[in-house]
Amino acid sequence: MVSGGSELGTVNRQSFVTNIMRNIGMSVKYLAAGMTAAALTIFASSASAATMSATFDLTGNDSLRYNNLSNALDPMTQGGLTATFKAGSTIGNITGVSNGTTGFTNIGVTLANDPHIGRYGGGAGVVNSTGDNDHQVDGSGYRDFIEVVFSQAVRLTSVDFSFFGSNDNMRWLYDANEDGKIDDGDFISFSQSSDPFTNFGGVSSKVWGIMAFDSNDEWKLRAVTAEYDVPGVPLPAAGWMLIGALGGMGALRRRQKKA
């Protein structure tokens, strides 16, 4: 009788221990699943890049005198993006090779020496000399344009104008040869007559230009909107700790299975 009782006690103890180990194993399983989901969430949030948008307002009142203006406005920052607006003008014809759809590639231009930029109530304009009293971006004599240099590559989504009439047009340029400025070898679009203009074909560039091409074109650049990509955030220290914990849980489960 004593012996039988010992055997029954041994069986009960073994069953008790087995149940504990089974429960521990289930807890480890569910905990590991939860931690895995958390780790995947951390990885997803850390790896994905965000697309941001920034609008630069060019309304204001600078001096109207050529000698009181400079070639560039002070840099503007919106969110994580900085833009510098510069005056540009070309002399004579602009040559290029038509791509048949959006404009001319590999253009040839002759740039004017010292155009200046200023904001005049409704937007920004360009003046080329002390005798230039047309404080707009115009195509009479010189072909004026405003060059925009961003702190990183952007996709323009909209340009807005002031004093843009029914006979006015604009052309957009970008730095196709990536030399950091609008000049020979770049791209210029066909004439566009929309205000605002929004179709830039998904092009990404750090340097853009907005030009008055024809002699009757004259307007002011009021605002520019661009979208840009923000790199994903690096995995935080807590993420690496979570991954290490997952490895430990996996090792514990393997030991339990062997037992």
C-alpha cells in the first residue's frame, strides 16, 4: 500500500510539472508572438520614408530700385526644406532638342550678367538694370526667369502667379545635367498657360526655373509648392532590445521542446 501511494504521488508530481511547463510554453508562445508583432511595427515605422509638402510664399514689398536689390532673396525654410530664389535672364535665342512631348532637352542659353530679384506686393519679379522699370518676370528684351535652388531634390506640385493674364504663358526648367544651376544642357518645357500650373511630369530636381519666354509674357511669381521625401527614422535602441528578447524567448522554447 505504501509503495502504491508513492507511485501515485510520483505520477501526480510529474503531471503537475508537465502542466506547469506546458503553461509556461504557451505563455512564451503568446508573448513571443506579441513581441514579434511589436518588432515588425517598429521596423515598419523606422524603415518607411515620408513624403512632405512645403509652400513658399513670395508676396512682400522689397525695394523697387535695381541698386537696392540683389541676385537672390534670403533663403526660406518650410518644415525640413529650404529654398533660395534667384534672378535669372537669358539673351538671344534658346536652342534645344524637342523630346516631342514636354519640351526641349540639352538647351543652349546665354545668361545675362547681373539680374536682380525683388518682391513687389503680389509676388517676385526680375529687373535687369537701373533703367528696367518693369518689376515683373517678363519676356521683353531679356527672357526673365526665377531660379529656385532647394536643399534637396523635390517634385514641384504647383506654381502660382499674380498678374497672369489671358495672353500670358510660362515655361519651366530644371537642372537636367545636375551642375547646380540653370544653364546649358538643361531642360525647358513647352509654353504653358495655366495659373496655377501643376503638371511637372513627376520630375525630381534640386534646381528649377520658372521663365517668361515670349515678348508679351509678364507676371509675378506668387508661390511655389514642392513635395520632398524624408528618410526613414533609424531603429531606436528599444527596438534592438526587443529583438534581443525575441532571440532569448526562441532559445527558451527550444530548450522546453528538448525537455
